[in-house]
Amino acid sequence: MRQGETLHLTLQDGNSKAYVNQAEGCESASGDCIDYKLSGYFPRHGLILLQIGHYEGVEWMLVRLDGGEETKILAPPHYSPREKFLVSVCWSDGPSSCGNGIDIVATQPDKTTPDWHYRPPANGYELFELAGWDGDERVKLTVTFHVGRDLKTRPAWVDFTDGRWRLKMPKEYRRPAPAAWMRTRH
């Protein structure tokens, strides 16, 4: 329910969570700007999707109605074929978009399958796009990256094996060397 600048979510146990907009600064870059909107509802799994708007850009958050647990993700998610998982993939070349990376969240609270979040290294260049699911345990992607001065787009994927998610990059991809400040020993 929305009351003015406050979005109220009623949890399954009767408790509620309140998300209060901060309108100051939404018209200009001065001050904080937060605008909460109900964007999606996954009734079978008791999940709410909130869009959190800022002066430049948005972020997304899943809220579990069984206990109020919040999980931030990069973009609206997509179900796996049997609805066991949600995947969120977004790429951005700039600071004011959705971010850059991959999020995988189990639709049912499950301690044996933890949520998985991947963000490319700060000194690297990896832009991911969702290509779809291949069953419930493989996310198909494309990734754009540098090979020398050229940009290449190739298939990549994330597999669930041995109880965890693992990103598989193309053979041509080379991880960037750590920045100089990361190589020094203290």
C-alpha cells in the first residue's frame, strides 16, 4: 500500500516494512533522491520486486515476504525454466546506469544454494548480456571484452556445479592484471 511518500509492504507474518521516498534532489543533482516503486510480484515464491529510482539511474531489489530479507540486483530478473532461480544481468559503460554484472537468486529460501553476485573487476572491461537459460543450472550469456585494442563479443555462461555458481569465460578472454597498487605488498 502507498501512503504519500511511503510504500508499505505487509509480510506473511503480519509485520510490515516501510520504504520512504526522499524527493529532495530529484529535480536536480543536489541532495539525495530515492523513489521506491512496486515493480513486480512473484506470488508463487512470495517475492516483491522494487524499483529504486535515483537522480541518475535505478537499482532493483527483491524482498522476500516470508521474512523481509532484501536482495539488491542489477535489473528486472528472469525465471529459470522450472522457476528455481531468478537471473538479473545488466551492463553499463558509465556510472549512471544499472551497474554491470550478474545476479542469481534462488526463488525459495535455501541455505544450500546461496545467492550469487558477480561484478567485473574495476580495471577490466566485461559487458554481459543474457542469452537465456539452458535448464535450471546454466545461464547462457554473451560477453563483450577487449582483445588487444579490439572488442570481441563471445558466448559465456554460468553453471551451477558442486553446490555453487561458476562463471565460464571464453578462451580468448584474459583477466586484467591487478592494478599497480594491488600488486604491492604491505
